[in-house]
Amino acid sequence: MMRPIRLCVLAAALLLAGCGASNVHEVQTWMDQVKRDTKVSVKPIAEPKTFIPFAYMARESLDPFTPNKLLAELARVADTNVDRLKPDMARRKEVLENYPLDTLSMVGTMQKAGVNYALLQLDRQVYQVRAGQRIGQNFGTIIAVGESAVSIKEVVQDAGGEWVERLAKLELQESKESKK
């Protein structure tokens, strides 16, 4: 029965013998040699760039997302721009300039002294108009009176604040009697 104990003691002695300093001196010498022969070369780090802070003056400027900015720019452009199409706002308006074109209807034509007149009806009243007269709420001018239509040139402001011309027509309305 003593054998297993002897066997364990022998195994423990062999294991401890492996932990001895047999080749440690050679390894230590090799490590010292490598430390002496190795030359460390590290590139120096570049100097950091100097930071110049930016002074943001947001409180002093106009907010770019406010409608007031657009209105201010439109007003500035309107003051500096001489627009040949800009209507005379101080001019006295004619009677038919107080009504939009879609409330007027052409009901006929007539000729007096070689001049063509269109007959325009507004509610129950009929007006005689000729080329050159003003009409509609968009600074319209009648440019031609034909047998079946009145051609009108209006002056309106586009989204950029520029005055532009556009053409409109009032066509002859067929009466209910002529359809029978």
C-alpha cells in the first residue's frame, strides 16, 4: 500500500525539478543581447495646428428662415429696380377695374364710327368697352375687340416680385335663345 504514496512523491519531485533554473541564464543573456542591439526609432509627432475660434454673430443677423427676410429683399429690389411694366398705382381706376374678369361676360359686339365695341355684362348691367380701356383687378388693358372675344393684357407680379404680362380673353357667351 505504500506504493501509491511513493509514486506520488516521486512525481511531485520530478515536476519540481522541471521548474529549476537550468536554462534561465541562457535566456537572460539572450534578452540582454537583443536589448543592446535593438535601436528604437520613433518619428516625432507633428506640432498641433493652432485653433482659431470663429466668432458667430447669429444674434446680429436676420434669421434665414423667416418670411420677413424675403419681404425685406423684395422691398429692396423693388426700390432699386425701375420696372417698365410696373403699373401706376396712383392712377384713378375705371369702373370695370373693380371686378375680377371671371365676373364679367361678353354678350355681344357693336360698331360706332368705325370703332368696335364689346358689350360686357356684370350682374344685370351691360357696359360698352373698346381697345385701350382698363378692365379687371390685375391692371388689365383691352388690346383687341373681336366678334367672338375680347383680348386683354394683364400685368401681375410673379413670385420673385417682378411685373410680368399675361394674356386673358373674355369669349362671347351664347344666349339661351340661340340654342333652341
